[in-house]
Amino acid sequence: MDTRKQQLLHRYRRNKRLFMILVLPLLVALDWFAGWSSLPVLLMLGWVAHEAWFADHLFYSPQEDYRYNFPPSTTCLPGVLKRGQLALDPSQLPDGVETLILKVEIRSTWLGRWLDPHVLVGYGFSWDRQDFERGARGERYLNLSGDLALLREGRLQVRTRFCRLAPEIKLYAFANPDYSARKLMVIAPHADDAELAAFGLYSRTESVCIVTLTQGEIEAANYQRLGLDKAAAARLKGRLRSWSSLAVPLWGGVPASSCVQLGYYCQRLAAMAAQPQEAFGSLESGEVDIRTVRRFNPFELPGDSDGVPSWSNLVADLSALLERFQPEVVVLPHPELDPHPDHIMASQALQEARKRSGWSPAVLLLYANHLYDNDRWPMGPVGNGVALPPRHEPLPADGLWSPVLTPSERLDKIQALAMQHDLQTPLPLKKRLRRLIQWILAGRRWPGLGQDEFFRKAVRRHELFWVRKL
């Protein structure tokens, strides 16, 4: 499927090729007529500069404002920044607020065009860092969740590196119940989605079930190193990731009896929805029976009767799961923010299952493990806060809930990701060289926890959910 993100990536690569086609003859001409004899050096320097400063998949101008609408009931306090202090009246914050989002206007300095501009929020020896795009200019949203006590005491400070903030600010405050105390269902389109988005949440929840929709079997070239052909490698990857979807949650305290693998095939959900009664087998493994990875499920589901990978079976499975577990809250991908086709269709499948089922949750908590236009969000080093993602067209006016993870919860989340087979694929040489160049020239750092980018992006001080009430 040619998704919007794929279209943006195609356009980015096309423009890069056109640029190279235009510049290379000019360099050759200069080298020939001016007698530079330095074409190889210029090409090498150009490649290094590209890898250091121009290789980010950023499909928008960093000088655009982020645009968000929040529910009319959201508390909004205007204020100003005075010498790094937040000047606003915290006594106007209602009781029960816990998620705090600070709207600021940022402007990168000249160094902020080459080094990642960031804002430090905290006091004393405890500071949280939140990064933005190089060359950022415009409205951005800092996440101050977890800093309410400092804010009420008037001690919360703001510092900047490689950027400046305008004095006018707005603080948005959201009050939520503790959703970890509710009956929870986490819907993961693929193995590891639940851990990436919500390990901290589900590991502190007493009543939780985790439902994984697909095997995630495609793009299995790494397993061909074992001497397998493409189909066999895809089957092995599907088995491994299906096992991970059932076994890894135990690290977060969720027993196997509360985990279900539905076994549908990766990137097939949209085609299934278009023809609900038709079977859509794997794009790579050759399999057409979802029961091959369902044998460890704790109970039977409607799709087990025939094993057909169809939309009607998926909706029937989800409907049966809603009735069995009766969750008050369902956690799943944000259909307007997360671009992966399977993530988008997870929301549609749940909507149809709710209509068919005798049970409907009261609240959806929506997450984004991917973005359309920025592959680095959350930006910045591992362990820091999660600022709101870039958004240039307002989303539906949902509230926000951003629970804070303790250091021990972050440590457990790291290990949960380390158990995911799909996050252990070695980086290709080009990406390793790019990281080395960016480490030297752009000051970027990656954790020594794992090579996959999600070890940097997902292990954070906050988890972030959009709250949609049904």
C-alpha cells in the first residue's frame, strides 16, 4: 500500500537524486576547467555533510508552528518567562491535574541550525531535556508532567540550549483519573507495539489484557542468514514475534492467560477491510491459516473455527475479546497521527467490534509509535521527556494523559524491548557510519542499550496518550 508516509519518502529521495544530478556536473566542470583536481574530496565532504545535517527524514519546514486544539474544558493559564522562571499563578490550577503542557514559541540560534536545540526544565540537580528540530522556529509544546510540585512551589526553571524562547507562554492542564486502576485492554497491531507505547502503563495495571493483531512476519531478510529462503524466513520471524507478544508481557506482570495473538498478517488489514469476507494470506511467508500461531492462546476465538485471515474473522475475534475481558479503557494507535496502515486499521476494527459486541469501553487511550513526517520523535537522548509531536493540521480535540515512569520502570521497559526479536536486527554499515558522523559533528548520542532507534525513542520519562471518551 502506498501510504502518505511512503509518498513523502519517495518525494524526499526523488528530490535528493535531482539535487545530485544537478550538482555533480557542476563539480565535474569545476574540477576539469579550474584544475581543482579535488572532485573526490569534495564528494566525500558533501556526503559527510549530508549524513551529519541533512539525513533526517523531516518532511516539513522546522519553521512551521505545531497546531493543537484541546477540549474547551481544558484549563489554560497565560504567563510569561522571566529570566528562566515561569511567572504564572499556579493557584488557579484545579485539584487533580497531573498532565501539564506548556506552549512556547521557540527560535533557534545559529548554532541551533547545526546542533539540536533543546529546552531544560527542572530545578537544582534534576533537569529534563526536550529536543526540537534543528533550525526550529515557531510554536512548540513542552511536557511538564511530573513537575506540578515544583510549579506550585514557584521553583520550576526553564533553560535553553541553541535556542531562545519568547516570553509569552500558555500552560494547559489536564485532570485524568488513574487509568492504570481501571480494567485495561492494550491493542497492539504488531508484537512490541504494546511495549513501545505502554509498557509503563500496563506493568502497573492490575487488570489488563494484551491483544496482538498480526504476526509481523514481513521484512525477514535478517533471518535468511540462517540459510532460509524468503518464505521460510518470514515464517520463522512470524513465529518468533508471535511468541514475543505472549511471553514478553510476563516481564511486566501480565500472565499469558491475559495475552492473545490473533495471527493475522502484516500489512494486510486494509485489504481485508475492503473485502471483509475474503482471505488475505501473508505477503511473504506463503501462509493462509492464522491458527499456526494461535496454539498458545489461552482460549478459543471465532477465527479458530476456520483459520481464515479475513476482516470478518478479525472483527468477530475483537468482539469476543471485548465481551470476555470487558475493559473500561482500550489503548490503541491514534488513527489520525500514526501512519502505519495496520495501526490505522486497528482503530476501524475496534470500532466495528464495539458495534457488534455487547460491551463497549468508556475511554480510548491513543498512542503513536510512528509519525508521518518525522522519524526522530521523540527527539533527543534516551530517558528524557516527551514533548508533543509535530502537527501542522489540528487533531480532534482530545485531552492528554502523560504518566511519568520511575527510573526502575524505565529500566524494566528497556529489558522488555531487548526481548523483542525485531528490535535486535543489526544496523547496516551506512547507518552505523551516519551515527558516528552525527556523534562527532552534530553532538547526538544513542544509548548503549540496543542499536534500534526505538531504544532511544521509547524509553522516556513520560508515556503519552490522547484521551478520547466514548
